[in-house]
Amino acid sequence: MPRVRKGAARSKARRRLLREARGYRGTRSKHKQQAKITLTRAGQFAYRDRRARRRDFRRLWITRLSAACRMRGTRYSRFIHGLQKAGVLLNRKMLSQVAIEDPKLFDQLTKIAQAGLAGVVKKAPSRRKTASKPKPKSEAKAEAEAKVAVEPQPDAAPSA
């Protein structure tokens, strides 16, 4: 059987690589090997910086919230803790938007947080799934026996 050369598949792969590397300087956009190395490195930077962007935005939201809380005479940490105790499930992004666009609502949230810290507000049910502790074997056995004893037994076949 004759040896198969890549031919069209190889040139297609090369074209794809060079198309993705368009806009890079010098040999990085002209030569296959340099383009491949550069694209790999670019992918690593993109992966790293997507995560860094999320961190940066979280820092921005916290800074905005901290400033809004200070204007209302409270601290950011106490504000967040109070909201958690009160069962308010807004994330920092939404809280930041509220602080900017609707200061009156943010004032109400601040009061809710202070009430939560004081223990006045009844806590909403948690979203976390809590695993129940396993019962000791003796309790589980006793419970199973009680269940069997309580269930009515089917009557025997009726006598004719």
C-alpha cells in the first residue's frame, strides 16, 4: 500500500494557523512555527487575564460599595455581614449597581443590614444543602422496628 502524504489537510491547517495569527508583527504572522508558538502564548495570556478581569471587577464593586457604605455611616464588612444575616441574596455586582442608580433603595438595604446585625430580622432559609448527620445504628434499628410494628399486616386469606 502506498504511503499517504497529508497534502490538502496540511496546507489547510497551515492556512488556519496563519489566519489566526494575522495582525502579529514580522515572522509571527508569516511563518507557521512562529505563528504556532505565538498563538499558544496568546491563549495562555487570554486564559489568565479572563480570570484577572473577574478579580478586577469584584475589586471595583467592593470599592464602590465601601464608599457608599461610608457615606451612610457603616463599614462594608458590617454591611455585607448584616445582609447575609438578614437573608438578602444580592451579589456585589447588583449591590454596586443599586448604590449608583438607586440611592434610596441602597439606604433601605443599609437599614435591613443593620436590623440583621441587631438580630431583628428573621433569617431566610439558606441555599446551602446541609447533610444531615447519620443516626447511630441503635437509633436507626429501633426506628425501623417501630415502623414495621406500626404498619398493619395483611389479613390471611379469608376462610371459606
